[in-house]
Amino acid sequence: MTPINFIPSDSDLLLWDKQDSVVFGTSEGNASSGSWLQQRYWIPWAVAGLTVAITWIFPFLNNRSAVFQISNLEFEHSQFLQSTARIAAAEKEFDQQKADIRDFSALFTSAAPAYPFAFNLQRSIPSQVNLNSFVLDSSDFNLCAFGPDYESLEDLIDLLKAMPVVDPNSVRFMNMAYDPSALGSSSSCQSLSPLQPVSTFLKGSFLAKTPSDLEDLYSAASDYGQYNKLRLYNSLLKKIGGDN
Amino acid sequence: MASIMKNLRDAIDKLKQIDVGRELGKLKDINVEDLKNISLSDLRDKADPMLLSVVGSVLLVGAGLYGLILPEWRSWGVNSQTLQQYRSEAEELPLLRATLKNLQKQQEEIGDGFDVVRNFVSAESIELFTSKFFSETSRRSNVRLLGVNPMRVGEPFTCIQPDQADLLFDESLSPDFPPDPDQMDEAAPPDELPSPEAPLVSDLSRVFKVNRFQLSLRGNYLNVMDYLRYLNQYQQTLSPVCLEVFSTPIPPSPDAVSGVGGNPEPRYVGEVNVKLIVDVPQREASEP
């Protein structure tokens, strides 16, 4: 397409010419001479290409190798996950089992030591002393006894303190008298026998007991029914690392 | 502050000195046609080819770094970490298998033992055969079982009264027991009764369903001891909560009192009255 020049030919105005322009007019002087290859313009490109290729190929190859090895270890990985999940489940179940076993200690420790106390008390009564009554629960006991004199009842206190199930520091007498009513006591622990005129009312507490302590206690009292239960339970406790 | 104001004033002065007309006049030298006809080949011809090559290669490196190299290194880093983890897992696997086996063996062994201990507490309803425990034991130990009555859970009862010096058999707790004719002949029961009744909460009830029974017994003290011992010989645990033992003084015979012969004083040797409260634990479905 021929450009339309609206400027008349006889005009003095100069037409724009690319070669004469300020911007492009001098470009001819800078034109390249000779082939592009000869002038080694490719060198930066080659260096850049090589740099990119080398810095890429190293991680690329290692990455492929890692991926290959990972795919080979997938089975072990799934086994590992399975094993850890099973161990976690087994440990949780085991912990629950241990807690259940420890809970069973209440079966033994919450019981009042009725038989061991009665057994040991029978062996601790001085010959001149008569036991009128006793009451016990899982933690405390009290008893009423009659004797010919104070000394025989003091012997009873000493023997009570020496009993294996009794806390010796807790044993104390609430009264000890020929006539408790003379002391202002309303206690019914009063002897009717002229041969055993002195009465005493004693109180005490039992020692805190672990299943292991109870095993010894029932064994010493020849209560083999309870002893065998405790022995089985304590061996189980020992296997799970004690009652802590 | 003053120096800042001075600088500001100087800057404003400099702005005032700018000749806007002269600066705009410079634009007249630019030929609009030059700008219209610029093409890329013109720029190439105009620019230094070596410079273009260097700039291009730098751009290439940049693009390669961003598009290829960095993602590949990043991916390699992630994969090498994964590989390291998988390798260590593979090394640990035999140990884990041994641990699991050991744990299962231990659990099985303890489970067997626990099954025995677990049977100390029945899972079945025990009301039906509980009385058998008590009656059989009384026959075996030659102790008279005067009565058994079940107690409601949480029902208050007296055992040891902390502030009382009395050791009285609380008859109010066994209203259903038939009156014992032998007892009527013996010493009169004490007229003082422990007044406050406190509920006794057992640790057992925290773990098990607890069935509580109150027993009234009479017999020789040594036989009563046997009774307590024989109760422990059942596989089912029978846990004593409270034991009250009272001797029953035998009053002197009329002959002895009148001085015809014998000892005129009451004798304390002989039978004892016993109140025994026993917890019989029972496993429920949710319990161990």
C-alpha cells in the first residue's frame, strides 16, 4: 500500500526518513560484521545452558534414585505403620489392664481385717483378763475388757500394741476404772464380776495395708484362703511393676 | 525540628526555581515518527549483540533456576528426607516386631493371671447363692446363723462411733431377726444405743457393684473365728466391713447365788453374739 502524503511536493517541509532519523540514522555504523558464530555471541548462551543443565541434572538423577528406593521401601513403611499402630493399641490395652488389676486391690485393702484381728487378739489376751466385746471396721477398732487389776489391763494394752495389724501409736484407753460411773462416764463397759472388777475401754487404729502386707498378715494368721488370693494378686501386681 | 523545617523550605525553593517551560521545550526535539516506527529488529541492530547475548543467557539461567532447578532441588530434599525416614523405619521394623510380640506375650500371660483374680468377683447375680455362703459356713464352723438381711447400698449403719465409748450391739439394725430365746435368758441388753448413724462408703463400691449383707451369729468365739476364716475360702470374695463381737455373760445359777455351791459371779466365758456386715462385690458389664 502506497502511503498517502498530504504534504505537497513543492513544500519546503522535509519528509521523515528512517535512515535520516536521529534514532536510526546512525545504526548502520553499528551493524554487525561477520557471522554470529564467529563473533562468539553464543558463548554466554552455552554457558547459561550448561549451567542450567548441570545444576538441574544432579538433583534430577538423585531425585529419581530416591523415588525408586522409596518405592522399594513402601512395604516396610506400611509394615512400620501397622506395627506402630498395633503397638500403640496393645500398650493402651495393656495400660487399661494394669489399671484394672490395680483397681482390684480395693478387694483386699478395703476389707476390715476381721479374722487376723480376732486371731491375734485371741493370742494377746492375758490369762486373767476377760474380753467383753470388740468392734472393728476397716480402719479402727475398740474393745471392752475386764481384769482383776490395772496391771493386767496394762499388759493387754501392751500386747495390743504389739499386734501386727495394729498401729501401736493409736492404741489408747478411754477409761480404766473399778467404777466407770464414778468418773462420770456413761459407758456400759463395766464389769459385773467381783473377781474382775476393773474395766477398760480401749481404742486403736489399724496400720495402712498394702496387698503385700496383707499377704504376710493372713499367712501368719493361717488364713490360707485369703492368703492364696493375695499371693496370686501380688504376683500379678509384681508382673505389672507394682501398685504404682 | 528546626533543621527539618529548613530542609523543607529549601526543597520548596528549589521546586520554585524549576523552569517548567524550558523542560517542556525539550519534548519538541523528539520526533513522534521515531517512536511510531520502532521495531524489535531496529532495537537489535541498535543494541550491542554481545550485551543482548549476555542478558539473554542471564535470563535463561534465571528462568531455568526458577522453572527447573529449584523445584527439582526442593523435590529432591523432600524425597531424600522421606527416604531417610523409610530407611530408619526399615531398620526399626525387626525391633518393633519383637516389641509387639513381647507385649502381646506379656499381655497374654498377665491376662491369664488376671482371669483367675477376676473370678474372685462374680459377674453373675449373686443374690441367689449368697445365703448359701453364710449358711454353709455356719454349719461348717458350728456357729448359729441367727439371721441374714441384705442392706441397700448407701443405707446407713453403725459400726464404730468415733465419739462414743459404747460397744453396744445395735439391735435397731436387725429388726427382722427373730428374737432368740437363749438371749432372753441371758444378761439384759444394754439400754444405751449409739445414736448417730453414718453411712459407711466402701472403696469397693468405686470399682464394683456391691451387695451388702448383715449377719447375726452366735457361737463360741473360736468357732466365730473359724467362720470368718472359712468365708475367705470361697473363690468369691466376701469382704467384711464391720464386725461386732459381744460376750454374753452367763448369769449365776440360783443355787450359786444362794450360796449352796459354785461361783456366785456371772461368767463371761461361753458364746458370743456377733454382728457381721459383709460386702459381696459383683462385676458389672462395664467393669473389669
